[in-house]
Amino acid sequence: MFKKILIANRGEIALRIIRTCREMGIKSVAVYSTADEESLHVRFADEAVCIGPAPSHLSYLKMSNIIAAAEITNADAIHPGYGFLSENAKFSKICQEHGIKFIGASPEMIDRMGDKASAKATMKAAGVPTVPGSEGILESFEECEKVADEIGYPVMLKATAGGGGKGMRAVWKKENLKKAWDSARQESAAAFGNDGMYMEKLIEEPRHIEIQIVGDSNGQACHLSERDCSIQRRHQKLTEETPSPFMTDKLRTEMGDAAVKAAEFIKYEGAGTIEFLVDKHRNFYFMEMNTRIQVEHPITEQVIDYDLIREQILVAAGIPISGKNYTPKLHSIECRINAEDPYNDFRPSPGKINVLHAPGGHGVRLDTHVYAGYTIVPNYDSMIAKLITTAQTREEAISKMKRALDEFVIEGIKTTIPFHRQLMDHPDYIAGNYTTAFMDTFKMDETVED
């Protein structure tokens, strides 16, 4: 087992990993930028090293600084959390070269599954259903036009190096294709330094449902059931739940089997998710694989009583998984609390938190790194907390979430708490009747008190 793990991340996920390390008797090293000196992950780690100024490219993305921090503290493993360097093949390889265990996917696996076009080809070879579309990267607009005609409109153009909704364009008519092609390539080149595009059939009324998997060094994998992540804004998830209200026992079995087949086909080691689009007829199609822990992993932990970070560490240390597939017996919902103003188009709201009262009680979990007096800086992602409620049924989990949101007080900045409170009262959400297009028509009720 590892003696000391450096956490190459910040905020609530860094604190989350530190807590599991402490429970496992493993020393932890926090790294931080000058902007994060007062963050709780810095305070609770056994050691802390400043790795640079506030901009990410000078700190949390600066590989040489992170490796140097690991070497001077004698860390024998690095946990990258999510985001930043968690799916960076070069960083995974550098860790290997320095004799430091990267608690995540191998560089070969990240390269294979990180590029969406090659990931799709791999899944096709594994026998996992994929969305009809182009075979790899589109070489020209003429090829783009030809593929669109073959699979039929509507179609979705996607950047092969994409993420966070960048370089994606839905095209409903042939006459709009050229404009979408040009703008998607331009956006992708600016965001990723890569304008490669591929095309897929646009799935109408889709749900975004992912299957949590864990694989070990023996090539064995299991799944830990699904999470419904369909409520999104600009392709960024806002809330998640498990089990999905759209799921049937038959569909869960089929998707779980497909996810395990995918993981074992590529001999995946570690925690990851196979993400699917599911249409209104409950046909499911592979979308992408995330070779890391997910933001929304706590709801899976809650319904099956399973520490996913602990499992990541055990697998990285060469310990086999149990091989058991799980079906949730409880229901869990996560609301991402962002420092944003939901009444003003979710505009970022950095600043100092003057008052913070955290909700509590049975079935309520709060993952956060902030506190009263903490200043939210504008340099990083706006998520400041994850509020999770767990109960015997979906109805009870929603009621518990309403109560917890009512208790949750943050003053000094704007947050998405009012949005989530209104969402919990929305009739379509209550009925479980939502798709990835839900936020296209959702409007905040201005008459409701903030």
C-alpha cells in the first residue's frame, strides 16, 4: 500500500481524497496555488506545497511543479481527482517515468479513450452500441456533407478533442451545415488547438445516463449501476440522481453488461464511467468514456455504501476488485452548488462568503471546501459545494433535498441554491420527465424570494 499520496487538485475533491487517505492510514500532500492558500484541503492535508500563482497553467496544470512537489515530499503516488491533469496522458506517463504511481488510467488508455473518434471505434469493436456517424475524423466539408446525407438529419457535429460542450453544433437542415462546420472548427481550434471534427446522428429527446465501472489489473471489471445526468446547461451537469427515473430493470441490465464488456475489452484499470445517450424508445448508444473519478460519484457511494476513492487507491495498489455488480436499493440526488447568479443567466459570482450555514440531518451529505470568511476567486470552476440527499424512495430524496436547500445559507455571493430549490418543485422534474433539453425551456421564477 502507498505510504504517501499527493493530491494534484484543489477544492472539495482534494479534501474528499485527503479524508479517505486519513482513514486508510496514508499520509497526504496537498498542492495549492497562491489563491488557494486558505482552502480547507490545504489545512487538512498532512503536508502542503505551493506550486505557483493563481492561473491554472502556472499551478495546477504545471506538471513540472507537481512532480517536483511529489519528489520533495517523497510521495509514492499521485491522485489527480477530476479535471486539470486527470485525463492527461502526458502527465500519466511522466508519473510512470518518475516511479510515481498515477492513480488513474495509463497513458495508453487515456490516449485510446480520450479521443472521441478512436473511443467510438474501440467501443464498436467491443460490440457496444454506438451512435451512427462518421468513421473517424471528417477530412473535408464535402465528406461532412456526404455523411450527413447518409445518416439523415438532424446531425451533431463534435470536436474530436472536445469537452464542456465546446466545438459541438446541432444541425437540423442541410442548408445550415456549412455555417455550423466553420464555427465548430473555429471554436475547437481556439479551445483545444485541434479543429478535428466528427459527426453523429442527433439523438432526439435524449437522456444522458452513465454507468460507473471499476476495473482491476487482472482485467476484471464490475459496474456500480447508473447515474442520470440529463439536467444540464450548456453541456455542464447541474444535478444528478441514481437510480434514473427513466430506467427499467431490463435496460439497467443491458447497459450494465455493455459497460462491463467495454471495460474488460480494453482491460481498464481504475474507476471510470461509460457514458451513454438513451433515446425516448430506450435505445442506448455509447457517447464517451471518462477515465477518472466523476464529480457526481457521491450519489453512487450513498446508494451502495461504497467508498469509490478508497477503491481507486486499492486498485492502483494492485488489489483485485470484488467483481460484484451492484443495483441501488436507495435513491440519491446531488445538486451542484455553484457561485453563480441563476437570476442573471448564471453569471459567475466570485467574492467573500460572509455567512455560511450548512444543512444537516439524516441522509444529508455536503462535500465542500468553503466556509464563512472564505473568498471565492474567479480563476477556477464555479462549483463550491455538492449537496447530496439519500432516502428510501425518490419522492423522499426530493423532499429531503428541498428541506436541505432551505437550510443551506450562503451570504456574500450569489449561488445556484435558488435554482435547485425551484427545480425540486418543477412538475416535470418531480415526474422524472426530463431530457438533456430540459434547461432550454426552464425559466427562474423571479417572484420567488432569493
